[in-house]
Amino acid sequence: MRPKFLPVAALAAVLSLTSAACASTTTDAGSGSTGGSSEAAQVAGVDEVDATTICGDKPTVVALTDGYGGDTWRKTVLAELEDEASKCPNVTEVRYANANGDQQKAIADVNGLATQGVNVMLTFPDFGASMLPALRSATAAGVTTVDYFVDLGGAEGTDYSAKVVQDSYQSGVDWANWYGEHLKTGNVLMLGGPAGAQSSAKFLAGFKEGLTQYPDLTLLSEDYIVTNWSAVDAQKAVAGLLAKYPQIDGIASDYGVSTSAAVKAFQQVNRPLPMFTNSASNNELNCLWDGLNASGEAFPFASSEHTTSLVRNAFRRGMADYQGVTLDEPSVVQVPLGIDTFAGENPPCNPSYPPDADMFSQLSPEQLQDVFGQ
């Protein structure tokens, strides 16, 4: 049988990536602690395994569950999953569940899909450890479950079958090193997602650890600033920070929408723009930078990119485990600095794309247009 999603074209080209300057750390990110990530060995989008080699022959239903779905980044992730799954003719269906920010629905989605014939389930666990009981139950019921993107901790093989997560900790260290090299002295802080967001906490842990190497950089808040990954909430939050702190020299953020909102908050009160680091930039932010650059007012900017591609790694891991095929890929994947204005890697802007489009996807332009039309 063929998959129920529409077939998609082959990838247009191999991505050209810049490499991140990764500082060495010593603690295993997979432990669930706030330590480092020495097990990471692969960079997103680089030297990936050909998915056709792990397809096996068992008919397979795949599912992706999201805690906070609906934005273009998550839609792009789903399209990348569908693209990767289309390489395996025995994948008969790709299902998707979006909890829309509702923790109980996120748990119910995992529980429900586990009883509906899903064989491989990838879960973006936005709600952290609260997802473990549902994943443990699905795993015990015979579903191959993959903790995707955010490291839940727990026990691999019991609480879930496998994990494929972004090395968020290392990205935080990378940001600190970038500020240490280019800012050297000043006040910095970090914008995160909703209160308690596991991924934001991991970025912050790495950022804090990296900053210990730079005593002349001061972290203004021990906690990340809650933005709910919302432009409105982020702009309000940064407006409050501007009223509280007379000097802000650098802002790290784990989502491009929050960074765009921060730039606008500074502009509204005519404060000098700080230096920004970011994860997963978007078209609005990049075009905002491009416009400022044209007038000689651009801010120094670095961003960890190719985040939408991690779902391909997660699919391959889940598929290989379900099919009983050996897969030589790490469970923790580093995300490179795709943007670094000091290195001449400027943000890509396309005015015809939606504001929240991710510009570093492995999808072809035609596939991206399909995503934007949803």
C-alpha cells in the first residue's frame, strides 16, 4: 500500500552548513541532568543515513504527536516527516496529533494512538516528564515510541523505546561562547517558551554553563523569561525587561518569533539593539535583519539552525527499531550555527514566504509552498 499522504518530490539539493564552534562538556545530556552533551556526534542535516536502508518490510503506521502544534515550524516538521517516510513504501500512513497547548490532550493523544494501530510514534514532549507515564504505557503495549527533540530523562527501553533529541544544552554553550568572543563584557539574558518548558530549561542550562567561562558577562535573570513562544507575550515581556534593566547587551532566545518581538520592543522605546543569539530563526526575523542591514543598522546575530530536520532522524530511529534493522546514528544531534553575521553567514530572507517560515528546512521550494498553503 502507498502512504495516505501525498507523494513529495526528491530533495532539491544537499544543504551547505556552517559548523558550530562547540565547546567541550563532560556530563551526559541523556542523563536528564543539567549537564553537558558529550554523546552528541552528528550535526543535523550532515552525513545522514539513507532512509531506504532502514525501511524493512513490515507494513508500518507512523504518528507524530505535538504539545504545541499549528505554527509553520511544526507544519514544516510534519512535512519533513512525510517526506522522509515517503522513502519507505511499507509506511502505509502518517498520522498527526496536536494538543494545542493542552497537557491532558497531549497525554490523551499518546494513549489514544497507542490503541489505534500505530506502530511507530514520535512524540515532541512539550510538557516534559508528565508525558512519561503515557509513553511508558504505549511502549509496554508494543508501540515503538521515540522521545523526539526534547530530552525527557527517564529510562530508554522502558519509558520509551528510543530518543532522538536536539543537543539544546550544547546550543546554549555555543551562544555563550559567541557572546564571550564578540560581546566580551555586558549584560545578557534568555527568552524561553512557556513556564516549565523542558527544551527552554535545557538551552538555559547550557547557556549558564558556557557563561561561567566569561566572568565579564552577567546573566540578568537566573530563569529564562517566559514568552509562551508568542509574539505578543514576548514583546510584553521584553518591554518589562527594558523598564527594569537600563543596560541589556545580549539576548538569547530559543525561538525566532520571540527574537523578532524583542527587536520590536527595543525599537519602540528607541533603545540600542543588543546582540542576539537564537534557535530556529524565521523569515520575519531574517527579513527584519535584512532591512536593518540595508540601512546600516543591523544587530549582530547568530542562530542555531536546521532544527526541522531532526524529525527525519527520529523517524529513522523509530523505523529501524520497529523493523529490527541496525541504524548507526546518535540519539543526541548537534544543531549548527546556520547564521553568524560575524562570519558573513547572514540571515536568508524571502519576502514571498510567511513570516514564521523556517528558512533552513530540507524541503524543496515546491514542498515549502505546500506547507505555507495549509
